[in-house]
Amino acid sequence: MAPGGQGRYHANKSLKTGILSIMHVELTTLIQSFENRTESLTGRTVALVAAIIADPVLHARFMNTLSMLEHMGSYKILETQRGAAIDQQTLKHVTEEARHAWFFKRQAERLAGRALDYAPAELVAPASAWLYFQKVEASVCRALGADAGSPAIYLLTSMIVEFRAIWFYRLYQTALDDAGFALSLKKLTGEEEVHLRDMAARLTDTATPSQVCLPSLLDAEQALYGRLLAGFERHCRRPASIAA
């Protein structure tokens, strides 16, 4: 279905209506809608990624930072979804997030020519990256309220983050291709798209309050991503003698 057709994402829909719409429209339509919402940050992101790719040392640290973020995602799932009720879908999700962390770590170390850990000196704007993930989760917790269950928080937080991940990895892939850097994110991005649809489907089976507005949560995430982007930009502007 082309963007703008029947089932187009409407900003004034409730969370549950927005989630149900994901079940009935093409995923590409929803991702395009998200891209339209965050268009103001696209140019800055493209410029940032292009500058990072041009500097092999910085690029290795950046991929290591992406690895850390994916690792945080897998750790969050294990931390909050442990216990007798954990199901196959959740185990598959945590496994794939851990594999994404491994993928970026492997690529980062190949480029660096040495082992890298998650120490601040081996990352790009680590405090900003860590705060982004924590604050997205906190915004979901506030929106759902004190009575929200762990499954709803996990599913909704994951869904919000998947929108950004798909958007970012597509821009990153284009920048890699433009720079002639031989790295394919196709499989990783495809798995993130599956995660997005899976989170939406599973949320329809939870007791998530319908009055919570999905677009407002996406707006909150956009503001948080803007802060993360600014953190990356500040790091990249630092003199090489300090950033090294």
C-alpha cells in the first residue's frame, strides 16, 4: 500500500488504534510515516554518519557504541522478562539483539585491528547513548502508569526503539554505500522490521491502556534522539588529541 492510502498512520489515534493499524497496513507505510515525523533530524544524522565513516578510528568506536546499545537492549529484556512466563518470541528477540551486538562488535574490532571493550575511551558519547535508552524506557513507564505490567513496558519500549533503529540503519547503510565501505546491514534491518511487527502484534494482547497515545511517545523519543545526536556531534567536534 502506498503512503497516504487507506490505513495511513494518523497522529491523533490512540495507542491501541495505532498498534492495530500496524496489523493491517504495509510496514513500509508505517516506517515512511515515522521518517516524515523525524525529517528535521535526517540531514544532521546523514552528515554525522558520513563524517564518522571518513575517520576509521572514530568509525570503529561508533560501531562499538552501536554494539553497546544493542547489548543494552538484550540485557534489558533478560533483566525484565525473566521467570517462568518467558516465551519463545521473547527468547528469539533477546537472541537476535545479542547477535546484533556481536555483529557490530566484530565489525568494530576488524576496523580497529584490536579488541575493544565498552570503556568510555572506546565509545562515542557513551553517556548520551546510555541516557537515550534509559529515558525512552522511562517515558513509556510514565505514560503507562504505575499499574502497567512488565510485559507491556517491554513491548512498547521495544516498539518505540525499533522505529528509530530501522530509520537509522537505513541512513547508515546509504552512507556506507556512498563511502564505498563494504558492510551490509540488510539482515540486521530486516530483523528489526520483524521485531517491530512482532511487538505491535503482541501489544494487542496485553492490557495496555488505550488512552496512551503512540504518536506522543514517538515525539518524546524524537526529542531524546535529538539529544543523543547532539551528544554524538559534540564528541565528533572534539580535537583529535582529546577524543583519542
